[in-house]
Amino acid sequence: MNTFDLLNDSLERIKENVAAAAAGLNADQLSYRPGGTGNSIAWLLWHLARVQDAQIADVAGTEQVWTSQGWFGRFALTFDAKAHGYGMSGDDVAKVRVDDPQLLVDYYNAAHARTVEYLSGLSETDLDKIVDEAWDPPVTLGVRIVSVIDDDAQHVGQAAYVRGLLPS
């Protein structure tokens, strides 16, 4: 297995888990917040897709699918188009309300497709390119991609956990 097969397999697992976390839920279930203040499934899935979309668009030098493919309008959230969930308050989390779980799945799938397309054009040496000098040590492209995968895997796991807490 080469590096790109490994990255793509990791991303494919996230895609499958996003679909499973959202499948068959209604708006109230998607918006359920454990303890009344936790992150909802809707917010978690929206956020993980936004993070992947924003991070990959940044390193690829492309527009995010959030805006280029009209997802921002389809979600009709009250946030700025650049919002992706970092630093949001509990009140902001509550504003991520989605009626149809397929909207979350479809947006993630669009971000996933863009990611896979971007990865398909890379070489092993591209992964060593410095993409962020604000950190010590500076962040390479490979580290950034692994960071996105790690963040998404954690959030989709949280969404699956919240799904298991849904009231009957």
C-alpha cells in the first residue's frame, strides 16, 4: 500500500462513517445536544466537512466547495461564509439546524471528492512541502492532511456517540 492509498482509505472510512452517523435521522435528532449544551450531530458533521473543505482548499489554492458549489446557500445558516466552527459558542452550535440528514452527507461527499481529486495530483515529495510556518516546527502538507483526517475521525466518532445517546 502506498501513501496515497493509505490516505484515501482513511478518508473513505470517514465518508462511510459520516453517512452512517446521519442515516435516517430527523431534524430534532440531528440537533440533539447531550446535556443540552454538547455538540449536536448536525454541528459535528457540518464542522468536520467545513474543516476538510477549508483546509484542502487552502493548500490546493482553490475555492472551497462550500461556496463554489453553493453549499453555503443550501444550508442557509446565519454565519459568514468563512465560518467553519472553530471558536463557536454554544448558541452558535444550536444554530446549525438541518432538516434533511442527506444535506450533511452530500456536503461531506463534495468535500471528500475535492480532497481525493487534490490528492490524486500529488507526489510523495509534495507531502514534504511546508504549508504553514506559523507553527514550530513548520507544518508540511503531509502533516496537514493527517491533521484533517485525525480531526474528522474524532468528530465523526463523536457524532456516532451522540447518535447512541439519542432519546428513544
